[in-house]
Amino acid sequence: MSDSCCDGNARKAQAGDCCAPDGNVMLLSCSGGSNVGQLANQACVELTQEGFGKIFCLAGIGGKLSGFVRSAKDVPRMVVLDGCEVGCAKAIFKEAGTLLRGYVVLTDLGISKNKDFARKREDIDQVKAAAKQASQAQV
């Protein structure tokens, strides 16, 4: 039985037939139990809908599923959004032995962490702009 949507085939993933984007930006986000986790996720959803990149499964990397880990290692560009300084996404990458690229922490952008899950349009736009900037640094 396969352990990922890519059946461990990073080449297939890079060809766009699977989870990883073809020539696009791999988007991964913390989706934690706070406003900033939800903002990170919302930004990735919107960037995917706009065609900037494609959401990828951070949990698959955390679970050390070989196809997910291999795709994260092989993809040309990625953006990883962590909601806060706790750095759950960063820890997942470290544990999986995968290079973290395009890393953005939302609280470093001046967005305060709280348990109010309301998402402000200006915060989402700020996160999306930071994600695009982090991606461009890899070109």
C-alpha cells in the first residue's frame, strides 16, 4: 500500500501529476488553533486559488510519509508559513530532515496571536505578500 498520493515518486510529483506543483510554488502552512494559524492556512488557500502555487500537505511531511518528504526535498520553490514563534512547521521540517525554504512567521509580520478566529482581509493580504516575497528570494 502506498504511503502518499505520490506513491513515493518525486519525479511524478514534479511533473505536476501529483501533489507537488509543476514549476510553481509549494505552499505549506501551520493551521494551528489560533488566528495566525488560520491566517496562514487562508493565505495558502487563496494563493492556490489565484494560481500562484499549490497547497501541499504539511501533515504528510510530519508523518514522514516518503512521497511527501521527497517532494518537499525536490520541489524547486516552496513557502512555509508558521503562525507564531512556536514554529511547528519549522519543527516538522527539521524532524523530517528537509531543508526549510521560503519561511515566514506571521507574528514577525506584526500580527498578534490570539484565540479569536476572525480573519481580517488586510492581514490575509499582508501574509500573501510576504509569501510571494519569500518565494521570489529563491529565484
